[in-house]
Amino acid sequence: MTETERIAIDPFGADIAAETARLRALGAVVPVELPGGIPAWAPTGYDVLRELILDPRVSKDPRLHWKLWPEVGERPSWGWILGWIGVVNMLSTYGADHARLRKLVSPSFTHRRTEAMRPRVEAVTAELLDALETAGADGGVVDVRAGFAEPLPMRIICDLFGVPDKMRDDTRRMIAAIMDTSDPSPEHAASVQRQIGTVLPALIAHRSEHPGDDLTTELIRVRDEGGDRLSDEELLYTLLLVIGAGFETTVNLIGNAVVALLRHPGQLAAVRAGEITWDAVVDETLRVHPSIASLPLRFAVTDIEAGGVTIAAGDAIITTYAAAGLDPAHYGPDADVFDATRGADDHLAFGIGVHRCIGAPLARLEALTALPALFERFPGIRAAGDELRQVPSFIAFGWQEVPVRLRD
């Protein structure tokens, strides 16, 4: 197929696995159209995506390397992408700028600091399970996402960054709005920008006036040290990245793992018997149902030959984690089947190389605390319906609700 024959990506992400399979049948790297008509290339397999992620000729800075960046302001239907690439943080910088920002933020996510969060994660998990048990005491249906998978990482990331209680609902709504790619309208894009421009400055102002033992306070201190350290803009958008990534991705990881185990009772029994580890469950969930299905955008610095096509300098590339995880050429003909015995710990769901997610250890800690606790507390837990709705996003990979009954 030619570059002009672009395949429109479903902005609702209604069936990401099926869409991935259709694209893979067309080639290793396929021209696609994102919501609003943004042109990009989509790698459809593990090897080609890994190759592009690690290629130093692939940038994440649109200001330097996207040939269509000057047109964004002239195309109202492209405004939604600004929440992802119209920011200045580790997700949208390249080379020395990226290295500088990562070096400033990485100390906040050390193994020691992550481990120090373990008692808090365990306490919040227990508290939420108590509330879930009360809600389902009459044998009725409860939503594991709303009552457990969502509030756990939200509370932990807000604790970590010192987000006061009165700001947490606004923070959650802001992240949900950014993840929702079903509406590319200028009105939605403007709403997202207003929320970013309101919620995060309020957090920075609060922590500037009331410093504490939290990561927002630490980043403010880095900014205030002066020099070429952290600008006001970089501070704001770094908070957007780390708070958003530390919340939504873990919500989907926990929810997706619960759904997968309830759909595969034999594997759940094996986990309970100690024949399959919880680490293996988490890795297989991240492979088959990565919390982020596709991440916009990366850009070719020079012409790049990949997957039998030429990605021209200045072209955009989608980072297709779902396609990589479901690639039969890498994981076998049953790649679309959840099988926690396959030992697929080479998945790319947390990224690889210089852009690997610095919050991955915290996400694993939360999932490896939440999942065993949930299934131990409710050994009779079972799905309360087969028809689940994907969150309205081609970026996020998760369920809007996870209805269950806690007891037989």
C-alpha cells in the first residue's frame, strides 16, 4: 500500500487487538491516520518497534523533528495531540535535553524510595479491600476498577507528589481527559489545556507555600536552584507526565490482570497453588493488555528504512506496544492468548532504552501488592458480565468498568 492509503485508527480503541491484527496483515510498518487526520507510521511487530525505539535517529521532540509541527496551530482538529507532544518533559525531548530532565527526575524513583512506599501501598490496599467487602456484602455487583484499581494508584501517586485531598478529583479528571482520544474537537482540546493550566499551577503554588516531604516539593527546589536545571515550563509538564503515568497506567494494569485471571480460572488456580508467580501474571498482562497500547509520537530525524518502507525525515511514528506484545512472529501463533506460563518478561510495555519508564518499579509494587491481596481476600470472586467496554482511547488499553461478585 502507498503512504497516501492511510488507515484511520479507531479513536475509541474499541477493539485494539483486532485493529492491530488488521494492520499487521498490511505490512511491518503501515501508514495510519490518527484522530483529527494526523498522519503517522505504525510499526506492527515486536522486532521493528524495538528497533525504532532504540534507534538514535528517532526523536521525541516535535519542535525539532516533526515536519508538520508548524501546522498544528492551523489545524483545530489536531489540538488534542498537544497534551502529549505540546509539552516539555521527558516524553517530548531528545538527546541532551532528555538526558538532563531524566537525570533530574530519576533520583525521585530510586529502589530505596519505591521500597519506602511499600507499607503505604499495603495499608491503602487493605483499606480499599475493606470498603469493597462492605459494598459487596449483600452479594451484589461491585466495580473493581472504581473501587480498587483506580483509587489505589491515585492515592499513592498523590501521596508521593503531595497532592492535597481537595485537588485530587481535579487531578483525576485532568488525566482522564488527556487519555480520552474519542473527541478530537477543538473544544475538547481547549478543555484539556485549561485543566492542565489550572490544576498543576495550583499544585505548584500550594507546595511552594507549604513545602513537604514529597516529590513536587523536591522538583520545585530543583527549579529554584537556578541555572540550566528545570524551568517553570519543564516543572509543570514534568509533573503532568509523572503524575499521569503513575496513575492511569497502573489502574489499567491492575484492572486488566483481574479480568484476565477471571477469564482464565485454570491459570488463577495455578497462581493460587504457587505454580505460577504473580510476577509472571503481571508480565503476561503487560504483554497481552499493555496499559498503554500506542503512544504518540516519535519522529524520524533522518530517512529511516524500517519494515520494508522508508520513513522520511520529519515523519511521525506511533509507539505501538500492543502490536509488539501480540506479534505472532515473536510470541508464537497463540500470541493473542493470555498464558502466564509463557514467561514473556521481554515485553516492551514499560519501554526500553533511554526512554524506559522510571516509574515501572512503583507500578509493579502496586500491582504485586494489590492482586494477591484481592484474590486472597475474595477466593470466590467471579466476573459479573462478559461484555466489557474499552476506555475511549486508542492510547490507553483498559476497561471502563470491571464488574464482579465477590462471593459465590
